[in-house]
Amino acid sequence: MSTTRSVTEHVAAVLARVAPLPAEQVGLDLLAAEPPGRALAADVHAVALVPPFDAAAMDGYAVRLADLPADGSPATLPVVGDLRPGSPPDRCERETRPRHAGREGHSPAHNEAGGAVRIMTGAPVPAWADAVVPVERTSTGRFVAGGPTPEREVTLARQDRAHVRHRGEDVRPGDLLGRAGDVVTPALVAVAASGGLAALPMRRRPRVAVLSTGSELVTAGAVAGAGHIPDSNSLLLAALARAAGADVVRLGAVPDDPDALRAALDSVASGAGADLVVTTGGVSAGASDVVRAVVDGDDARLSDVEVAAVALRPGRPQALARWRGVPWLALPGNPVSAFVSFALFVRPAVAVLAGREPARAVRRAAAEAWPSPPGRTHVVPVRTLPSGAVVRATPPGAGSGPGSGHGAAGHATSALLGADGLALVAPDVDKVEVGDEVDVLPLDLPFGAGA
């Protein structure tokens, strides 16, 4: 017997079956090379200063501001050294210190007025210097890559900016770099490396097994005989799961045979080590609905069965279960229903397994009016205009033949091609008017990230 429930209630039932996967330390070198989508399992803090020393922010000359007139008029200083990235800070200090700093080791070019050090971006700034004058603002004009250091003196003037990145001005030990649940981005990998870390605590990528049911299904690209159609649903589920940040095991189509379905479930729940199983088709009340035949049966491998009639259009028939302890979400077989069901129920489950927050709907104004059958949450593929308002997404051939246009968009898979969101129209609404605000679940958010 089916349980009648709202979309919100079914989401809660789905999420009650999943929990974040175990954490592991993953090296930054591996994270930089693997597919995106993994989330931090714990807060991450820096352990080092960024930058670790005062560094030049421009190619130019390191100087002491006291040696330059305060009114900005030019001064000529001897060039007393040449510093490149990678130069040890202590050697920089020892080999470039002018006489006015009060230490030995100065070159013959030093004088009481101080000096200027030729310095490249990223090189340590000597402790006696407090500014870098960009080479473009000096008498030198530009440096020649790989060239010698011909200038013995340089004319320059005080600048508005010091062009020095001071030690620890970006990141200091203990600074929070990322919170548990944050998706690891290239920026986080880079900042973590700069902040002294070699690895991050990560959730394992969920392993999602997908298959479709139906004896009428044939492999995509094969010659389909009478009564047969290509298996697009297992491809759809695999692509959606991958886009949600999961590793995917795709079995393809399984015929309407309960024993064949049980064997397929065994192969992914045990052999493939799936964290979640997702199927399409066979979940309604027809004579060929193989999922219902299995979940209604008595099998020791089956547990926690829930068959639900969700107040949703499209996507009313849904089923939940565990097969050998692995959560199993059974979606309807209509491709648009499967797409909608994945966005509403599967994507949040993948996000939770990965340790991320599920996606949230955002409010958008409707730029056109459309009817909405009351009584169930009506899901409409929509396209966002530059203004931020939404219109219904339509099939590419809308308006070119019988059954075309907006009326066909609700069941036409091709309408999804132009959609970047799903409008969720409340059950008590019978028409969306221009300017009405509707909840829209974005489809282009990576890995189910919250809006």
C-alpha cells in the first residue's frame, strides 16, 4: 500500500536513510588532479604565514623611504644588489645592506645616502628596505629577461604605494581556510598549500549505482525493433549523479524480471560497493512493474520498504528501500519524471553522503503566465532571463507541429535542454501570473551546493 505524502515529507524520508561518508586525509596533489565535488570533513586552519617573509609585489628597486624626498621629487641612488625569487632572506640582508644600516659587508657602491636593490616580484625584501619602486617608474624603464645588471645607479621617486607584501599579511597560523561541508575548490587547494598544509580532511566521493528497468529498453545507438526504445534513463541517471559529485556505476537496462533485478541489485550492493542505488521504472502499479514486484515480496536482502504516492507532478510514484543495507531510491520511468525526481530527492541524498548541504530553491519572478494543475506540487522546467525572472523552457521544435508549444513542455524531455531551473509551483496554485514569485531549484549549481 502506498503512503501519500508531500514533496517535503518525501525529501525528509530520503535524507533519513543517508549520512555523511567517513573522512580521510587526502593529499593536495591528489585533490588537484581528481574530479571536483569532494567536501571538507572538518574545519581547516592554516599552520604557516602567507607570505612567509616580506616580499616584493612588483619588479623594481627595494629602497628605504627615508632616502627619497617626501615631496616626490626624484633622487639618484647607487644600485647595491640584485635579488631574485628564491634568494634566502638572510643572504639578501647580508649582501645588500647599505652603510647607513650600520653593518659591515657593504659594497663599494654604498654611500651614506643609502642605495637601491634591483628586485624581482616575489623576492624577499631586505629588512632595511620599506618600499619597492616599480621599474617602470624609474630611469631604468624596464628589465630585460635573462639580461645582466648593467645599471650602477638609478633615479627614482617616492610612490603612493609601497609595493611590499608583508610577512603574514594574507594568512596567519590558525586562520580558518574552510569549514566542514565546504566543497574543495582550486583556490582552497592553493591557499592550503601556501598555508603550510599537505593534505585536507575529506569525505569520500559517494559511489552511486544506477540502472533502468524495462524489457522494452535497448542499448542507445542499437537498432530498435517494434516496441523497443533506447535506454536513455540509465544514461540520464549516470550523468546526473556524476554532475552531483559522485562516482558512478552504471548497469544499463534490466528486463522486467524480478530475479534479474534482484541479481542486479546484488551486484551493485555487494560487488560494486555502492553507497546508494538509484533505479528508474517499474515503481507504479502495472502488471510489468518489476520494482513493485520486488519490494512487495518477502526477501531477507530487502528492508525498510516505503512505497509513496508523492503529491508531485510529474513524479508521483516513488519507492524507498534498502538492499543488503544499501539505500535504494526507486524513481518513475518517464524521463522527465526521473529527471525531476533526481533533482528533488537523489541530488540531496548525494550531497548528504558527500558531507555537503543540499541545494536550496530560490525565489524568482515569473516573466509569463502559465496554468498549474492544483492538488500537487507542479514542477516546470524554466529558463532564467537576464533580468532574473523565469519563463518556461520549451522543446527546440516548439511551435512547429502538432503537440508543440508550452503545453507539451511538461512531458517533453527535450524541454530540459533549455532549462536551468525547475519551478516548484505550490499545490494550492492553479495559475502562475506574470510577476508572481515561485520557488526555483537551480540545475546549474555544481554538486548540489546551496544557493
